[in-house]
Amino acid sequence: MALDNCEELLYDQACLQVQAFNSPNISLWTQVEECYKCDLLKEKNITSNGVTKIRLKTIYSLWLDLTNDSSHNNCRKLFTFEEHGVYQWNITNNINCSQIEQISTPQNFFMPFVYALLLIIPSFAVWFFISYLQRTNVVPSVFRFASKTDLDIENTASSRDVPIVDGSDVELKSSDFGTGSNEPVIIHPQIPTPVKNSSYRITSLDAFRGISIILMVFVNLGGGHYWFFEHAPWNGITLADFILPWFCWVMGVSIAISLRSQLRSSTKRKYVFGRVVRRSIVLLIMGLVLNSVNANNLTTFRPMGVLQRLAFIYFIAATLETIFMKPQPYFTNTKLDIIRDIIESAPQWFIVIILVAIHSIITFHFPVPGCPKGYLGPGGLYNKSSNVNCTGGAAGYIDRLVFGERHMYSGTSKSVYQSLPFDPEGILSTLTNILLVYMGVHAGRIILCYQYTNERIKRWIAWTIIPGLIGGILCNFSKEDGFIPINKNLFSLSYVFITGCSAFLLFIILFLIIEHWRLWSGSPFCEIGQNSILLYLGHNIFYNTLPWRWQPVNETSHTEQLVMDCWATIFWCAIALVMYKKNIFIVV
């Protein structure tokens, strides 16, 4: 945590100068506030007659403790250091709990965002300008893109869907990954909108997917090395922790619409299941190959990852739908029609609830050697180092037993808690992830079962409020004190409900703005969202490659890091937009 001097402070670093005269045997102990009930660690011995310079991290507030070895008296305080700030602490005459004074103005922490906006805003302006020129037929034909090339790993063929909308048949095309899905959307709350085209795409779903993949690329590239663009060390939630759940939720919506389309086109279920299996295998293989990029040592190869997780949850959710989904919506002509979406999906939900129950039973009752039952902490320094080797409880123990520590992700908790490796895409958390993707499946089922916007919105709002309240109750609306804390690493139930309700909320907003009120076309996010698998694979494979990234010239601030990460994200978005204009879609 500390370095020997304060020359040329890097980003997220500050300098503390401790003045000590006539104060022998003084030691400085520190610990980040983020570390829950952790013991303080010895930082440095303080020179008894002089000034001791200590370089400290500024990501979290720090607990500082001065201890005199002879008297054992101490002075403890919590202080927030700012980036590149220089501070002075006078502890003359043994331990004097005086105030820490700032003697050099810290760097403006958010100034790099101004430079990032100077890159982002012109990029959006160029896109909208080009789109305007194309709409007004000003762009010469040489710049137009008219060819259609589908580079499909597995692209679902278009099929004829026959919901009645003003007496017209509406074509519905779908694909679970990459290009999303089409669905006839009734915009007016009571009167169906006449369909002008043979098909109507749910643009808001593509926009949601586009927003998710752009944020995922930006965060994975580094997010300017700002802590709030990184995953929470253990309990708690940051912006980065919402992105994968959103992507899983969107995938669930696409599953419902895609499979209903295939079943309505009289495709046999065994062929639908064959496509599900093939897509799952392709995702799994891509994930394994991606993990081997720059890490092909079999003794440390990590078998789990994001694409592997998507493969498993897609297979289970899509298999359930393939078996139980009806080709036509459920109608009874009774009062039960108000919940026909729930009635239609009752068998699927029953199985999902069983999977979640299995997760809970294993989590809270599986015996882990040397650990208390139901342990959900990160181990290491957590809670006075009471369970050092119990990182992740049952989930961590199962993964370490199956894969071994050398084949697991080092874990986001290691830097704070000094805990054992823990894989956030582990075996046990897959079960709760299925619940999240199935919340997305149900959002898609609401689209299929109800014809009018107000019917859909009311149900989506209910699915926003109820899971949100359940998640809040489980975590006691706090970070650490709840029965089941919000935890991305464990994919805890409270985390699933909170991120699931946020997905419903964001989709409602996008649906109203794009589909209902027609205030925005969803561009450029909807276009980018149709090549999401390209962006995910591309930014991981070419992570440290020009022209996307380079070795930073100046590592003393966030500025170059943030600009570089924004530039790389914009570059990948530009590639996706060009491919969209050329009608090239890489999907699974």
C-alpha cells in the first residue's frame, strides 16, 4: 500500500508527510475503509526526529493508527486523501492526535472527464451528421452501403409469425445473440398502430443491448482506472456490476421472442433444441479460446469465464422454453387472462425456483471444512480475519475443489482482503444467474402475451418494484448487514433481484422513449447492439493492440488512461456501425 517516497505520484496516490520530534518508537498502521471490520496493517515505522514521507492509495478512505510501542497508546482517525495531494501530520511529543493538514492542492479528480467528453461529443456529432446526409440523399452513392452479407455462426432464419395487427401478418425475425430479435410492437396504449413494413424490430431491445456492450467494453478496457468503473471488491455494487446482468437479461428477452417465432413457424422442437445445443457449444468454445489468448499455460488455464457462463445459462433457459413454450399465447377468456403470462410460464418458473432453492440449500447448509455454515464473506482479513481460508463459502470451496486455485480467477477481493482466489463465473452462482436471465425471458413473454403498451408497461413496472423490494429486504437495504448482501462475485439473490429490477426499469424507459413516444430512434446504440458478439470478442483479443491501445506516456493521472479507453471503445463502436451499414452481422 505504501512506497518509499513521494517522488512523481501516480494516479490514485497521495503523499503523507509525518513530522515526529521527541516521539520514539512510533508506527503507522493503516487499513482502507472498504475492508469490513479488518485489522489494521503496519505501514511504516516513523522516524523519531525528522519527516517520514509515505505514499498512500486514494481509492478509498483510510483508517490511520499511530501506535507507540512502549506505551501502547494510539491515535486513530479516518481520513480521505485526494489524488496527488500532499498532506502533513505533526505528531511531535509522542502521539499527538492532531489534524492532518493539506499542504499541496490535489489534482482535479474529474478533470479527465472533460477531455473524454471532447472526444465523445464530436464522435456522436459525426455519426448523426453522416446519418442525416444519408437520409437526405446527399451522400454520393460511392459512400452508400447496399450489400447484405450475414457472417453467421448460427443465424436464425426468418420465419412467418402471425399475430393479428390490423388484420396484417407481421414477419418476425429473431436471433438470440448479436442481432437481437424482431417483434410487432403496438405503440398506442389502446389502438394498434398500423404496420407499414413487413416486420417491426424492437429497437429499444437493440438499444439496451448496445448500451450494455458499450459499457462492458469500456469497463473491461479499464474505465480510466476509476474505482467506480471497477467491480466492487466484495459486497456492494458499482456501475460495472450492472453490466453483465443487463446483458443476461436482454439475452433472456431474445430467447422468448426467438423460440416463439420458431415454434410458430412449425419448426419441430427437436430441431429448435439442436440449434440451442449448437449455440451453447459455440459460445463455450469461444470462451475457452478467448481465455487462452496470452494465457495458454495448461497448469494455470482458467476454464470459466463470461462466455462460458452465457453458454450454460442460455442452454438451460432456452431448453426450458423449447420444452414448455406454447406456439400460441395462452387464452382462457376468463379473469385469469390478466396473468396469462404467468400461467403460460408456470412449469418453467417451477423449475427455476427449484434451481434457486438448490443454490440456497448448498450455500447455507453445505459443510465447508474449517468454515461456518452459510459463510458469505471473502475470507482473508474480513471481519477480524476470523475465516481466512473461507473465501466465498460453499461457492468458493466447490470451485477450488473442482478446478483448483491455480485455474481460478484471482478475484476482485484480493487487493482489499488478501483473500484466496475466487471465480465470479463459478459453478454455484450459475443457478442464480439462471433466475436473472429468466426474468428477461418473462419480460419477452409479456411482449408476446399482451398486445397493448399499457398492458406491458404495468406488468414490467410490477416486475421492477417487487424484485427490487425483495432484493432490498434480503440485503436489509445496506451493504454489509443484510441476511444476503448484494454481491456480484457470488451472484447472490439480492444482487439478482436488484440488477433484474434495474434492467426492467431501464427497458421501460427505453421502450417508452423509442417505441411509444418515438422521441428517439435509439441510434447509434441499436445499430451497435446488433453486433455485440463482435465487440466482445474483438476488444478482448486486441486488448493491448494498436490502434486501440498504447503504452501510456504519462501515468501520473487518469487523463491519458480515460481518453485511451474512450478512444478504444469509440473505435470498436465505429467498426460495429460500419458493419451495420454494410449489413454484416456476426451472430451466434
